[in-house]
Amino acid sequence: RTLRGTPYFRDGDGATYLAAFLRTRAAEDTSVGYVQGMNYVAAFCLLVARGDADADANPAPTARDDAARAYDAFRALTGLCRGYYVDGFPALHRDVRVFSDLLSEHLPEIAAHLEKVRAEAMTYAPRFLMALF
């Protein structure tokens, strides 16, 4: 279901590699397993490793070296951001607090409005934070 509008994931071998990456990573780190959102990190790694400037027009097969580079990058990124995936999401909670502090410091009017309408940072910030990497 990830990026199904992109021919590489719809018609090419992208979905196969994506599923393999997610299963392999879950088996490597059983305390994390699979967490929603990892699929987009894996998809990004595949597209970058393939060097696709236009993945919409290129569902060509993935070279083994490209797939290996993509998986190495995926493993490194999910390892680096492990605290976004483990039980309780400790790094995510920490980063949302930092985000809230920075918002208050640099955009106090927006922070005040969000507080007034009771929009907790945890309801909107995680999506942006996950997109940063």
C-alpha cells in the first residue's frame, strides 16, 4: 500500500523489496518489530539507492547492489531513530517536547493559539518529526 501511485511500487519490484526490508528488519530487532511509518523510510531508501529522479516513469527492476545499499541505509536510519519505534516511544516524546519549546520560543503567537485551542503537540508534531529523516 506504500506509494501505490508510484509505478515502481505498483508495477515494479518496489513492493517486493519493501516487504522484504520490513520483515528482515523486524526479525533483526525483535524488541521493535514493525512499527507503522517504517514503510515510508524503507521506500525512501529504495528510491534514493536506485537514483530515480523520476520514479513515476521508471518501474525498472532494482539492481542487487542498489537494494543492498537501500537496506543498509534503512537499517542505519531505523537504528539511529530506534527511540521512535520502541515501546513508549521515548525519543519521540523527547523530540515533541523540544519541538514545543522551540515553537514557543520562535513563534510564540502560534504556540499561544495552539495552546488556546488545546492542540497538544503530540497530536500534530510526530508526523513532521518522522518526515525529517
